[in-house]
Amino acid sequence: MKKEAGFTLIELMIVVAIIGVLASIAIPKFANMVTRSKEAAVRGQLGTVRSAVSIFYSDNDGQFPMHIGVDLTTNSKYLQSLPTISIPGVTEQGNPGHNPSNTDFTNAGHNYRYDWTYFGIMTPWNYDGGSNGEVEVQCTHNDSQGVLWSTY
């Protein structure tokens, strides 16, 4: 008798089940990676603005810019424009996300949290008004790791 080569139905079903289990583990991890990469982009842009403030400080004999939106972008040596950022939505954390914006809120040393808007204006950058050069993302939601955005 000649034996035919091939797979049985049971063997094929086991392979499909294994692939299904692996996919159910991997797909949620990939979805979270997209959110985390967008969050990393926002943190990178925050670093860009902070670096521009530091360069301005060293160029101007220890004076921080009074208004980052004007002082840093007037001379293209520091920034062409403030980076536009958008906090990605993280629904499992209750974060609805925010629309893209690049305006800033210079609050003369008062660290108020307006959660991205100030009198209806989209203002993701919170700057301390020149007293110590601190720039932060003005969002009171948590990121995907559970860290409050305004603490970056």
C-alpha cells in the first residue's frame, strides 16, 4: 500500500489555534506601541523647545525669554516655529486626546493647569513666563504609562 503524504485535519486545526493565540497576544501590544510612539514624539518636541530656551538663555546673558512663542521664533536661530503637538487619545486611561496645536501660554510664573485650553485658545505649551525657563506640556490627563503629562 502506498501511503499519501499530507496533514490531517486535527494537525491543521492545532496550527490554526496556535496562530490565533499568538495573534491575540501580539495585536494589543502593537496597538499600544502606536500610542506610545506618538507620546514619545510629543516628549521629543518638548525637549526641542526646552533646548531652544536653554540656548536663548546662554545667548542673552542669563535672561530667559519672556514669551516663547515670540522670543524663540523671531530669530530663526532658536526655532522656526513652536512645534505642533497632539496628545494621542488613550481611551483605557480616560484620555480623550487633544487636537494639534502649537500656541503657548506664558503665565508669568503661575503654574495653573488649564488642560490644553486657556480662554478657548488651544495652548499645549505652558511656560513659566521667564522666571526659570520651565516649559511643560499643558495637559492634565495621564499618558499610556499612567504618568501625568504636565509632569514631563
